Amino acid sequence: MIMEISKLYMSRCLELAGKGNGHVAPNPMVGAVIVHGGNIIGEGFHRYSGGSHAEVDAIASVRDTALLRSSTLYVNLEPCSHYGKTPPCAELIIQKKIPCVVIACLDPYPEVAGRGVSMLRSAGVEVIMGVMEREAIDLNRFFITAHTARRPYIILKWAQSEDGFIDRKRNDVSERPVVFSTPVTRMMVHKLRSEVQAVMVGTNTAILDNPSLTVRYWSGKSPTRILIDCDLRVPENYHLLDDTQRTFVFTKHNFKDARRRDPDKKNVKYIKIDDSANMLNYIATNLYKENIHSLLVEGGARLHRSFIEEGLWDEIIVETAPVRIKEGVKPASFYIHDGVQLVDRQIIPSGGAFGKRHSVVERYIRRKV
């Protein structure tokens, strides 16, 4: 019974945390609830980078602060223990003499990483760990992956026909790609773009599709665009190089040669790939250094295949449209096993795009074992 009640309060923390903007910014989403005598007397969440942390927000919302001395604070991420943009939350909890804190998961950020729990316990605060830990980790998977693996959380996304092709075979941009998305699934893709910090394509996809990789069918900020163009084959007049959005181009050319083609562009940054390094790991490490914690890889099949073969992915989203094209380009393949789980399957009405037949969107998670 006690555990079920704890889960109920922690569920509320996760609900509050979801109101924050941590998925877009390189910050965690955190919610906090303060309970006294079975009643919630305070709630809070981290709204934006530099703003009050969830614990501070929750404590400030309590009308009778004398009750804090006999209350329990629930929070989905370990309270911070260092001075950053705000003072340490663990220190505030100790000052307010809150006797018990229930935490879903530890904060992997190097300046916290268990220190918050140690600070609380050293001050005599009872700390209970692990309530709804998996759910808390899933909520902050971008933040946690970045600080444990030192790379972005990587999502591979593609659309395919029901007979297993992602496109017809095309030679240049004049041949239009097969359209698998409906108005609803197109909005879903643009919503996903708005939730990540960066979106990537490879050279062939850029040349054949000339994508913008911006958010247009959803409300939100466009992510940083990432282009892998080892030999600088993508024409300078293409959308990805239009200088309207922050764009990183990873290339094997040196900086001076790369900048010579775009000397006046301020938002396009060329990054030389180290020939001695594994290319995808090198790119992922550089994105982490740029404070990018989440990456959506939209294509193409060769790039997806490389990420899968390297084991460098966390999530795969596959949209299957109810059409058959009989031949074309095959998508990357992956296998369902103990470490890969289907966690969501949505049936999306076509809205007339494919008659009365529906699209299917499946989401797979690669669990760390």
C-alpha cells in the first residue's frame, strides 16, 4: 500500500515534469510534490533553463511552511548539490528541515551524480530511491543518455511501403520521392523535430530530396541541421546550406577549403572529420561537445544502416504506409531481441490519402543491458 501511494505521488511528479522544456533544451524535466498527512501541500516543476528548480518551486508554493518539518518531498530526479544558475536544491531541503525525500532516479550530471543524495543523508534526511525509476529514466532519456554515454540520444526515423521499400530508385532531385506520409503523420514528424535539438541526413538524401529539415507543420523551434557531406557534393544553393538555420556540415575537407565555398554564411559551420576516428562516433562526440543531447536521423537507408551496425542508436520509429511500390530502395534492418522492445504502435487513419486503409507508426526502444 505504501509503495502504491508513493507511485501515485511520483506519477504526479512525472506529470508536472512533462510541462517543462527539457526535451528541447539540454536540461532535464523535473517535477516535485510535497506531501503532508496524505495531502499534497506543494507542487512545482522546472520551467526553463536558468529558472527555479522543481524543488524550489514546490517549496515556494507551500502556504504554511511550518508543515515542511513533517512532510515528504517527492521528486523524479536527484536534487542538485552544486551552485550553477541556481543554488543547490539539496541545501534548501536541509535548510527547510524536510525529513524525508523520495527520488525516482539519480542525476548523472557530473557535478551531481549521487552527491545530492549523500548531502541529504549526511544531514539526517531519510532518502528513498528507485520509485518509478524506469519511467523517470524514460522521461529524461535525452539528458541521461547524454551524460552517461557522452553523446546525444539517437532516434532513427523512416517511412516505408507495406512491401518494404523506402523509395523508388532515383538518380537526381528532378525525380520526386514516393510520398508515404499523410497530413497526420507529417505533423507527427514535425512535432518530433520540434522536440529534438538536431536532425541529420546523409549526402545522398540531401542531394536527392533537397530537404529543409525545419519545423513547418507543427508549432516549435526548428532543430540544428546536421549534414554528413564528406566530399562536399551537396550544391551550395540547396536548402540545407541556405544559412537560415544553424547547420553543421561534417566533411573530410579541411576548414579553409570548406569555408571558401560559403565565406559569407554565418549559420553554416563546417567540421572536419578525423580520418583516424570512427566517423559516427566522432560526429556523436562532437555533437555532445556542442551541447546537443538529442539527434533525429531522417535518412537515408545507408546512414541508418551504419548507425545500426555500430550499435549507435537508442530509438527507431518506422512509419508504414498502406501502399506497394514492388521495387526500390530497402530500409535498414534491425532485429527484435531482449535488448530491443516495441513500446508503441499507433494506427493512423489515412484521411483519404490511401483510401480507407491506415498507416502504422511503430516505436522501438533499445534498452541498455
